[in-house]
Amino acid sequence: MKAVDIIIKKRDRKVLSREEIEFFVQGFTRGEIPDYQVAAWAMAVMLNGMTEQETTDLTLAMAYSGEVLDLSEVVPIAVDKHSTGGVGDKTTLVVEPLVAACGLPVGKMSGRGLGFSGGTLDKIESIRGFRTDLSKEEFIHHLRTYGLVLTGQTGDLAPADGKLYALRDVTGTVPSIPLIASSIMSKKIAGGAQAIVLDVKVGVGAFMETLEDARQLAELMVAIARLSGRKAVAVLSDMNQPLGYAVGNALELREAIDTLHGNGPEDFYEHCMEIASHMLVIGGKAQDLREGRDLAEEALREGRAWQKFRTLVQAQGGDVSMVDHPEKLPVAPFIEEVYAGQEGYLSAINAREVGETSVDLGAGRAKKGDPIDHAVGLVVHHKVGDFVHKGDLLFTIHASDRSKLMQAKERLLAALSWSIAPVQPLPLLFYGVIQ
């Protein structure tokens, strides 16, 4: 078998066999197939696509290029969630302790932010001392002992995916839906997930800007789960405006804490309940979404979800006083409120612009390895469809210096669109779920 023959076969729009895909992935992982051949293959996939079976074979080949966790002896069923990335998406910080408080263990390996989309690890690391570098043994111990764990992915899991993504990033093949789907699902399978809730974001603040692309990605990931003997359900959710109000690490953590106390923004609360309900159903704790929501609401109302969050923080070395007293979290030296200079209905809040403004303030990364400022970010005080009076509060900007603050103010005001006629609020979900 030769790498060039596999490239030619995909170039000519033919279907690759499982053996050919495994040969190619293993050769690339071991360094036997050079980057230029893998780049040519990735472009052929980008242009010609892959079948569901091909994509599943690619997913499993990448998952098994390194260590694959077996959690079957640790928990009855390993349930995970994954978001394709959005602005203000701090859902894991609420949903994981919420689901765990209902008696369904959740072991989560999360990522860091890159570009306009924030990362869960960066948010939770606003808590002094919180460890996100747990070993495999620590991951299993925490899951068995506490019923929840939140850490970064180790380099031993799906190493082929890391190598392939780095190559895709410089060869114009990042948007390939089969390569996106296999990248996401290979890491979930390698992490031991047996049932996965996929939160696929749609809109200007998402990587999938059109409903058509988002649906295609969701359907493919659900198919990969089915063909590989796992369970998955995908939710298509709106990302044309930020989720909740806070954008930025410590600010989003504060909003998650508020939500765990029953005081969070309505759209964020509803989103968390939707995701948690699906996790409880797919994990066998609830018969249907109505029962799942009842369980989640009860765990929140009784304070059990909050106690699970405190357990998570303490178990992983975090200073729990910082979540008990959120005023101890990092605070930016410059904080300024921005008020409306006109009145009318908000017809759009460009989520991508808001996210990129947060990155420019220092809350995110323009490139891998950039440092993070946990204190900076912004709060958006209105949603699309709101009527805003002149003089109403629009934004609160948290910045590390005055010049960045002024640049952020200008950019945020330009991210708003106004209407004199009433505007419909944006939906939380587009078309329900795919399963």
C-alpha cells in the first residue's frame, strides 16, 4: 500500500477502505508519511468529501493512534458534552455539576480558547490553584470519587488529530466538515465517552455560520457515534449574539456562579437546562426531556448543583473562597460603562465582533500559546429584540489599559444594529435536535 495511491483515489472521488485510512493515519502519526502528502490528501478530502463510513473509519483511526480511556469499570456510562464553540459559552461550568448532582457522573476533557471562541479551561483557571493538568490516573480517581472532573486533554489522546489539525491550519483545509467531525469525535472517543451531547452552534459567532453547514456537521457526528457503537444527540443552537451577558474568563465564571445560584441570564439558564436534560436522557437517568429538566431544576433549586461545583473546585486544588466570594476573582484595573446615544430596538449584536473585541482586550488568544488575562472582558446588557432608551446601559468594559478600553468601546458600538420597528428575539434553538 502506498500513500500516493490513497491520495489519488480520494482525488478521483473514490471511497477509501478502512485499511487504507488506517494505513494513512498510522503512517502519518509515526512520521513515515510526510506532511506534503498528508496536505494533498486533506485538500482532496476538503474538495471531494467523505462518506459517513469513511469519516467514522478516520475518526476511529485517529482515536486509536494513541491511548483510549476505558471508563466502563469506573462509571456505568461515560457521558460527555461538546460545544463547537461560541461567544459567552460557559455552559460546561453549570451543566457538569448540574448533571453530576443528579447522580450521573461526568468526566470532561475541555479545550482552551483560540480566536473569538472562549475556552472552558481558561475560564475555570480564573480560580487560583485550580488544576487542569490531571494525569489519567487522577482523572479516573476524581471521576470515581467525586462523580465529576474537568481537565485538559493529555498529549497521549488522539495524537494523530493534533498533528493533522496543525497541518490543516496552514493548508486551507480547516473548514472541511468530515475533518472537523472526525477531529471532534476522535477526541471524545479517546477520552472514553460512550454517550455524547453535541452543542452545534450556528450563526455569525460560530464556526458554522449557516444552518445548512451546521446541520451537515451535526448529522455526520451523530452518524459517527452510531457507526462506532456510541450514542449521540446534537442540538443546533443560536450564536448570532453572545450566550448570556458576560464575555471574558472571570466575568463568565461569575455568571456561571450566579446561574448555579438560580440568578443567571434567562437565555443562558434555558440553554443549560436543554443540554443538561439531553445528558440525563442519554445517560439513562431520565426517560424523556421533561423528566430530565425536572431533575435538573430540582438539583439547582436544592443547591446540590452548587455544592457539586464547590466539590469540583476543592478536589482540583482551587481556592474555593474565590467562588464562595466571587469578588475575590481577578478584577481589571479599568472598568467603564457605555451608554446608548440613541433609542430603538436592537436588531443585531454581532457575536463575532464581540468575541474578537474580548480577544483584543486580552481575554482570548489570537494564536496558540498567547497569554490570557483572566480579568478582562465585557458585559453586554441587552439582547436582540430589546427596546433601548437613550442613556440606557449598553456595555460594561473591563480592560487592562485605557487605550484598549477606548478601542473596545468603538468596536462594540459598531457591532450593534438598530431598528425603529419592533424586532423578534433570536431563538435559543433552530431545529431542535438530531439523533
